[in-house]
Amino acid sequence: MAGRSVVVGVGHYLPERIVPNSEFEKTLDTTDEWIRTRSGIERRHFAAEGETTSDLATKAAEAALADADLSADDIDAIVVATSTADLTFPSAATMVQARLGMTKGFAFDVQAVCAGFVFALSNANALIVSGQAKRVLVIGAETFSRIMDWTDRSTCVLFGDGAGALVLEAQEGNGTSEDRGILATDLNSDGRYKDLLYVDGGVSTQSTGHLRMQGNQVFRHAVEKLTKTAETALERAGLGNSDVDWIVPHQANIRIIQGTAKKMGLPMENVVVTVQDHGNTSAASIPLALSVGKQRGQIKPGDLIVTEAIGGGLAWGAVVLRW
Ligand SMILES: CC(C)(COP(=O)(O)OP(=O)(O)OC[C@H]1O[C@@H](n2cnc3c(N)ncnc32)[C@H](O)[C@@H]1OP(=O)(O)O)[C@@H](O)C(=O)NCCC(=O)NCCS
């Protein structure tokens, strides 16, 4: 017997406003064609004025709870992965907790930028496996539109806003790779690469700042590190690449997604792709893709999924789970 964290609910929320690539042609020296071919992005959602990360997170959480047929009272802990919380403190997670009407349990944020959801899942799994929580809401939510430099064509066309959520529940498994739930995780970071992707402001420097990225340098690291972390997590689960039903990657760039699938020896038919509709929603992209993948009928109970992500830090990692 082995304690497992099993996904019993999934949901997402996207802000109403959809912005197609063509909108950037009006203000920047760019084209729909360039954005599509270099990144795979066709459109993204942007939060309305006054709409915050915890607003998006709460709606995604409500959708996941409804999918699980559970109420907030059934939840012991909330973990929100975000780099764009409403306020410096308290955490977005405690705001979601209050909005859901939860007065017990505990809530906290995890900040690992685009790898945030993988870090949050791994931490939530540790809480469940160690017996500290029975049911955990794991949310990825971002409003990256708030930290864009709208004059920088190399970054502002790539990101979007949104939120996705999973409900994880403690269940007993047999301790084999046939179990449902999280089977293995792998987390990494290397702060020597902090200048490749960062926000040039923060509380301690008394500014909000804007996202800065050396896109081609991040690209150089991405495929290799993502393939290695995915394969490490699979190996820890006692599985190989050929066992994978779905790669659910962080949705930053279609060329990174294709490159990683190719290096893993898997066809694109085994990859859930949403980058065309959402852009890069940072920590929200994986739970959004899981939710959309289920809605599309791609992800089914029993499927073996590997999620992988890389982002600022650099921080990267992977989670292997059976749906
Ligand atoms: C950002 C990214 C799409 C750029 O694609 P690229 O092929 O690497 O392009 P480069 O950065 O080398 O730039 C090539 C040219 O396009 C130009 N360019 C950049 N953004 C542009 C835009 N929106 N429209 C038109 N041209 C643009 C650059 O100025 C550069 O021009 P130059 O050659 O005259 O200097 C790509 O590097 C990428 O996706 N990197 C990974 C980023 C990422 O996923 N980050 C998030 C991780 S969480």
C-alpha cells in the first residue's frame, strides 16, 4: 500500500477579453505572421481592469471543486502558484481561501515563475503523502499582462492571463506505476541564470518593474532541461518515454514543445497544446492545459501524463501522474 495524491477535479478560468496577434500590429513593429511562426501563439486573454490574480484563481478553484463534486469545506489546504499575486502580502492563496468561505486549513503561495505549477504540485503531493493534508487545491494563476513592457515587442506578444486548478485527494495505491495519482516528481533550479528572465522591480527595490527576457538564451536551455527532467521523473516512477499517453508541457512556445516531444521520441499526437489560444500564462499554463485537455476528450482516466516546465530562475521540473 502507498499513499497517493489523486486528481479528483480540474477546472480553469480565462478572462473574457481575447486579444489576437493582429492587435499588436497597430502599436508595434511586429506581425501576426512573426508571432505565429516564432512562438505558435495566435491569441491570448487579458484580465479586465481591476480583475486580479486571486479573482481568476477563485473562479478556477470553483470550477475544479464543482468537477470534483466537493465543497470548500472538504479542502484542507490551498497552494497557489503565482508570480503576480494581488498584493505583496498576504498570499493570493489566503485570498482564495477567504473567497471560497474556508476558515479552516491553511493556504500559501509558491513562486517558481513558469515552473510554479510543477513546484506547487510537488509540494502539495508532499503534504498529502506525509499525512498533513487529505485534500489540496493546487492552483496556477497569473496576470502577466500587469508586468509587460508594451514597447518591448520581444516579450509583450508572448504572455497572457488565466488560471487553472486541480483538486488532489489522498488515496491508497498499491505502490506500483499502475496507481492513479502522482507517481514521481523532479525539481531543479540554477540561480546563476537569473539574468535570462526576470522582472526588473520588486518590493525591495520599491518598484513593480517589467518582465525582461533574453528569449533566445532561454530557448537554448529549454529543450535539453525539459527533456532531462521529464525523463528523470519517469525513471523515478519506474516508467519510460513509451509509457506516456500525454505530455502536458508548459505552454511558452510551440517550437520548445515540439523540440521536447521530438527529443523524447514522442509524436505531437501525444502532446496537449493550448499555446495558440492562451499564450504563455506562466504558472497557469499547465493546469489550463490539463483542464482544456480533459474538456477536449484528450485526457482520460488512467492516462499516464508527464508535465514539464521551465522559467525564470532558471527553475524547472516535471511531475509524472496517472489521471
Ligand atoms: C522569444 C522568441 C519567440 C524569439 O524567437 P527567436 O527566433 O529566438 O528570435 P530572436 O530573439 O533571436 O530574435 C530574432 C529577431 O526577431 C526580432 N523580434 C523579436 N520580437 C519580435 C516581434 N514580436 N516581431 C517581430 N520581430 C521580433 C528581434 O528583434 C530579432 O531581430 P534582429 O535579428 O534584427 O535583432 C524565442 O526566443 C523564444 O520563444 N524563447 C523562449 C522564450 C520562452 O519561452 N520564455 C518563457 C520561458 S517560461
